[in-house]
Amino acid sequence: MTAATILGFHLVIFFNNQENIRIAAASIGIAAFMVTPAYRMIRIKNASSIMKIIGFLYIFTIASLVGRTIAALEFNQMMGLFTPGLYQTLSFLALFLIMFVGNTGFVILLKEQVDQELLRVASFDDLTGILNRRTFVLLAKQIIAEHVKKQKHLSLVLFDIRYGGDEFAILLPEANEAESDRLVERFRLSAVQAGIPEIPATLSVSRGVVTIVPDQRTTLETLYNLCDRALYDAKGNGRNGAARTRIAL
């Protein structure tokens, strides 16, 4: 696109070197560069508010450049940048928007990307790619509070693997006993089928499960203790098994 814009501008100089034609060619060339990023920032999935604002600024800049092109082609007389009139207004507006969007907009979008990366680093574990404990606890408490209002089932699954016995938890919103049992079995099959190429053995994972309809007294700590008790029972019953705690809260 850069090569085409430069070529088109020089063709104007060689074959029809008039100021209004040069202005039109330059304006259309600049506007063409903004069409794709403007469309992507507005139409991209999960676009942030900042991206959409910058995208609409791009569209407004494109409209100003198109207006500058029309003004240049409509007037036959020579038009100077410092001559008062519609052309001067559109020129200064377009130039200001180009500088603003191209510089300030870029800095704002870059900062947003950095903030998102910092949020990701603060919320996810680098080794496993799953939520870290702090973020899991915050989200779990929100989900429990929502289920207290809706009076729907939720399930907590607790398991540990590795040499040091690292614990992992899965919170299943709106999952009753039947649904959680089905999902836990899918998880077990996935673990067994995964294996480790360097080690000629299959993985076994013990799981503790609890399913409740939470009330105002329900806390994540309570669910964890119940689930931990079930996990202890699952380990006592042998490898690769699951146990469920059924205790009225």
C-alpha cells in the first residue's frame, strides 16, 4: 500500500501536477492506511472500550480526509494552507486527528496491552496456565455468593499430583451430583490417557468431591474442608478413585 500510494502521488506530479489533485491523492492515500485498523478495532471480538474509541477516531479522521479530498476537487482555484475557508478547516482538523490518533492513541493502546499482561501475570500461574490461588479464591467467593441468591447446586473438586502433593481445585458452577460425577470421570479418563512419554506408567489421580446448594453460612473454606475430607477418603480407598462428602451444612 505504501508503494502504491507513493507511485500514485508521483504519477500525479508527472502527468497532472495541480495542487488540488496532489492534495486529493495525498488525502486518499493517508485515509486508505486507516481503513483496516479502524475496522479491526471496532469489529474485533472482545474489543475494549478504548480500542473502540480509537477506532471511531480513525473513522472520523478518514471522514475528514475524504472531506478534504472533496473540497480540493470541488475548488478550481489554488488553495493555500493558510487561506481561511473550508479547505483550511478540514486540513487542520485532519492533520490534528492524524497526529492525535497516531501518537496519543498508540500510547493509550500500548498501555492497555501492558495492563492486560500485568493482570494476566498476577492472575495465572506461569507453569500450569491456570488461575493462581488468590484469583481462584476471589472468583470462587463471587460464584458462591451468586449461587446463594439463585439457590442452585455447585460442586468443588479437589485433587493432588506430583511428588510434593500439590493441590488443585476445580469449581463447577450449577453442577449437581450427577453432572459433577460425569465431569470428574471425564477428568480421570483424560489424566489416564495423557501419560508421560519418558515414564512407562499411567497417571492416577485421586479426587475429592462435594456438591451443595449454598446458603448464607457457606464459605469457600467450608467447602474446602469437606472436599479435603473426601480426598483423604479417596486416597484411603486406593489409587485413581473418587470419594464424595455428603454432610448437611
